Amino acid sequence: MTKREPHSIAISSFNSNHSSYDIFRPSFTPLIVQPFLVELELGRYEKSTGLYEFDTNKKIVEIACGTGKFTKNLVDNGWTSNLTVVEPSIGMLETFRRNFPQIKNIQASSFNTTLENTSVDAIIIAQAFHWFADEVSLKEFSRILKPRGKLGLIWNFDSSSPSQKSNADDCKFYNASSRYFNTLTFKGNNEQVLAQYFANQKWNEEVTKYIYSFDINVPQYRHGKWKQILLNNPYFESHISDSFALYDQEINKDDVWKYWETRSYITDLSPDKKLEIKKHVEDLIKKYAQNSSYVDENKRLLIKPMATHAVVISVKNKNKEYLI
């Protein structure tokens, strides 16, 4: 069997842009993270107090941790000694180690985590599974998960896409401080619900559509291919649990380009091409941003509708026999 290696564009771009990634990529709201951790059977919600209680004796591995955007949520909820992160990019690990010197970290990949058989209760992958959504990775995840272990995937995203094609009635939605949440009906296909949501800011729709025109050659969350392999493989159950949180990111208009520049397929372009894209992004903002697009009277802070998608799936215990 040919040895699998992490995607070359991912490694090269994240090695070079890890500092910008850490500054300009959004974090993950506790409003979805905490119930996400409960679904992973890492804690429980106490109705009488309205509080979440987490079992930090449960062992978590975060794959492709990046600079620790999601890791912060785990640390904030009490995980330190029972948390291990795996990351193939030395650049990302450089920033991660600066942010979280107390967390055990391994430079490795989803194809070979170097961890022991049946050693972890849950695997979490934030903003990354699309890069290695294949049976080789899923077999490795199955190997290191304990019986009844769970895999959790989570992404922040900017637009509706085939990745959200499921019935809204079967999903959980959280209002993470969005101006537009109460205008939505949450009926029918999630992709349609989210298209209605993102249409509230035309400037953001147009900029996102333009930037996404450059991502044809690399794996991305929005393409939905990750979901196909997740629902049809020998290592995990075929039912997934979907949750969504909607929120408004308030972003300085001068930082819109800096946010998009952290995308791997943009980082990989020539300096001249990036300058051309930057100019067009600025032109789109000028053309489509209205008074209602801004938070402040000085028209510096733009309203950018954003969402988070959390997915939980269980390992197939019958496939543990290959470890014997």
C-alpha cells in the first residue's frame, strides 16, 4: 500500500500563514461547542442549574489542531492532561505550542496518529476533516477509539452548500447572537434555510462567491465530499447528528481581505494574483455594502453572517475485530 501523506497545499500554506490564520480565523462559540461535547458523551447538561458538567477524565484527541482555535474550548472546559493534539504542519504547531504550552502535541497525520489502539474516548476535528476524508483516515480513527467511541467534526462556514443537505427538522439550531435568526423558518432542506440566512448581507455573498471561485483544485468543506465518505464506510455508523449555530461576525472592512487570504488556495497564489484579488474584494464591498451592512456610523465594522456546523458519528464496534 502506498504511504499516505497530508495534502501538499495544506501543509505549504499552513506552514506559511499560521500566524495570520490564528489572528483572522473565527473562534468557536460555546453555545454550540458545549452541547457538541455532550453529544460526544464527554459530559452532560444539568437542567436544574442550566449548566454543563464535563468529565475531564475522558481522553480526547484533536486531529489537525492548527493553531488551537478549537483547543481553547477544551482547555476552558477543563481538559489538559487528558487532551492530546495531532498536527502535520510544523508551522501550525509553532503557533499552537506558543498558545498552549501545557498541552501534549504530536507532529503526525490522520493517516498515522502514532497513538495506541482503543486509547481515546473521542476524536475531534475542527475545520479540517475535508482535507483527509477517506477510508485510510477513518480506519485510523476507528483503531484508536475505544468501543462506543465517537468522532466529532466542526466547521465555521460562510455560505450554504451541499454539506448542509439534510432535513432541518432533524437538526438542532442555536442562535449565537445573529440579527437574522428569528427571520428564518427552519423548514425543509438546511441548504435552503442557510441560503436565506446568508442572503441578508449581499456584500458578503458576493465576496464569498468570488473567493470560492478559486478553490476548485483543493478539498473544501463546502464541496460536501467529506459527507459522502462519512456516510458510506466500514468503520463508522451511517447515521450522523447535525447541529448548526448562527452568528454575526463584526469585521473591520480592512480585515475582510486578511480573513480570506488565510484560505489555503489563496495563500498558494502568486503575490500579483493576490493583489488582484484583494482589489476586487475591496471593489465588491464598495459596490454592495449598504448602510445596514455596518455596525458603526463611521462604516468601518461590517456585519458578516457566519455559521458553525457540528457533526457527531459513532464508531462501529464490530470493526474492532481487525485489531485482535
